[in-house]
Amino acid sequence: MQSSSTRHRLEAVNHDHETIPERLAVVTGGNRGIGLEVCRQLALQGVTVILTARDEKRGKDAVESLCHESNLSNIIFHQLDILDGNSRASLARYINSRFGKLDILLSGKAVNLIQSVIVQTYDEAVKCLNTNYYGLKWITEALLPLLKQSPSGARIVNTTSLRSELKVQILSIKKKRYFCASTSLPNNMIVPVPNLPQRMPNEKLRDELRNIDIWDEARIEAMLNEFLLDLKNERLEEAGWPTMLPAYSMSKTVVNLYTRILAKRHPEMRINCVHPGFVNTEINWNTGIIPPEEGARGAVKASLLLQDGPTGCYFDQTELGEAW
């Protein structure tokens, strides 16, 4: 017969096991906009979601609102400032002690694009790169040991942007209608848009960015340091860097690159980047044309990919696209 203490220990283990969800997701910046809608849609799919936000009150209010409005009980709040090492470590400790694993990580955000058009200072560029790339990389590194514990192979989804694409594409009026002045063309018509400049004018760098085998995090950092130096010295155009939204464009370009590096390094995971479209949120002063419900679908789809699904890829909303 089992002793009383042994039986109690077993009951505790079994109880803990029962509380571990089949799928657990962390969504950074989940208290508003696309992130909030991603939390809702994942929770409706049965995923237990840890909604994170820098501001504790706003994050808790967001969880309370989602649970009340959508009748959900599988959304949890945890404070997270992706640029704060102690905050990242606190989240990792919480997940490890309560769940012991993580299945889905969705991270990445946009800066205020309208402000980015107006303000192109060195300090603003550093802030943009820290938020959009370094913060994303740091939170991924903090949670990677837990993602490796996912029994079904983890999913990592990084938010990117149209500005990250290395070449001018043939545009679909249906998918990218906000780039076409004509509204009389059929929605499913594919048309070339002539005379658009390359988003990355430096042809040598474009070719290098397409070759994932030559890149790692150290080389990305060296490239970004060179970009910042040229920005400070007003040499962006001369050096062939993007001149429209330069820091934002570079931040999302390296998010794509980092995504591919991770996918190559961790073939057991499905790791992709998603451009959500021009979504109507506070980030762009509500100038977008796609509702958050639609903008969240690509990230949700990439979060729930089957084990034989694509990895190291770029999703343009819900469809596979070409960014490099």
C-alpha cells in the first residue's frame, strides 16, 4: 500500500498535470489592436493565452473585457516589458513554474507609422530598432527553453510589414487595394505597378539578405550599426538604405531575417513572419482599411499550423508571400 505522503505527492503531480493546457500561447502587446484580437481568436480555438502588456492596469482590463465579452476563461494576464531583462525573466519563471512549457509565441509590434514619416532622428531610429527587432529577439531568447519543451513542436510568429519586402512586387488589387488609385478594376485582377523604386536600393545587400546561410545575429547587429551610423551622417541614400520609413523598414527586414535564422536552427518548430495588412488601429491613428478581426487571421493561422506546415516563410495576411 502507498503511504499517505506518497499518495499526496502523486495527487499533487496529477493535479498539476491536469492544469497544463494542451496549447499555451504568449502574445506580446496583447492589450490592444491586432494583439488583442489575436488573443481572442486563439482563446476561441481552445488555446490558453497569456496576454502580456507593459502597463499592468491596461493588460488586466483587456483580459477582463475579453473574458466578459466573449465568455472566455482561458486568458491570463502577465506584465511584460520586452526591453526590460528582469521583466522578461519574470515571465519565463512564471511560465516554467506553472506550466513547464510554451507552445506558441507571437511577438512584434509596429511603431506609429505617421510619426515615423515625420520624425527621422537618430534617437527615434534606435528606439524603433530596439522595439521592433531587439525586443522581439530578446523575448524569443528568454522563452526559447520553454518553447523547446512543447511536445508538439512550438510555433513562433513574428509580426512584420510590407516595408520589409526586398523587391517591388506585382500587386493584387484584391489583396493590396490600398496601393491602387483605381477602384474600377476587378477585385481579382493582377496588375504590375510600374516605376516603383526598390525598397532596398542597395543591390548587393539585397542579394546578401536573400542568402540565409551567411547570416546570424552578430552579422545582423553589425549591419544595423552601420545603418545607424549612415543615418547619423545623413548618408542613407548614398549608401543605398531605404529612404522611406528607413528605421521601420530596416527593423522589419531584420525581423524577417531573424525568423529565417530561427527556422533553420530549429527545424522541429514552425517559425514564420506575418504581415497583417494595413489594419485600422491606434498605431496608425485609425487610418487603416482592414479591421483588427481580419488583420489577426494571418497570425492565428501561422500559430495553429500543422507539424508539416511551412516554416521560415513570409505570410502576407493569410497567404504565403514573397518578401526576399
